[in-house]
Amino acid sequence: MTVTNEDDPSLTRAQKRLLRRIYNGRVIPIVTDGKPFLTYKEACHYLLRLEGAARDAAYEAMKEQAKSGQRDRPVT
């Protein structure tokens, strides 16, 4: 029997995969809630500290910022 916990604090597999893609080789941090995140581990640790709706909002903000074209090239 498989027991699922609705209050499981971990990220979903899809969320982890997207975060790995977003942060792979990043040289410009993604800023969420006023905090810069440059690595997958930093982003995951931050998201795991948040609760429900706040976590979802921060994840969506990271996703949108990555999608908006703020890529990995530093301004010189």
C-alpha cells in the first residue's frame, strides 16, 4: 500500500527538473522575494523553507523570470 502525505514538504519531480534547467550554468542570479539565487541548491533550500502558497508563488516567480529572457550572459 502506498501512503501519500498531502503536507509533504518536498518539491515535485517536475519542479526539481525545471529548477535544474533554470539554474544549470547560470551566471546572472534570479531574484525572488529580494533574494538572489544563482544555484539549484540555493533555490531549492529557499523554496523548501516556505509554506504552501508562498512556495508556489516563489517558484512561479523564478520560472517567469527565467522565461522572460534574463539569461546567462553578464552585462559587460
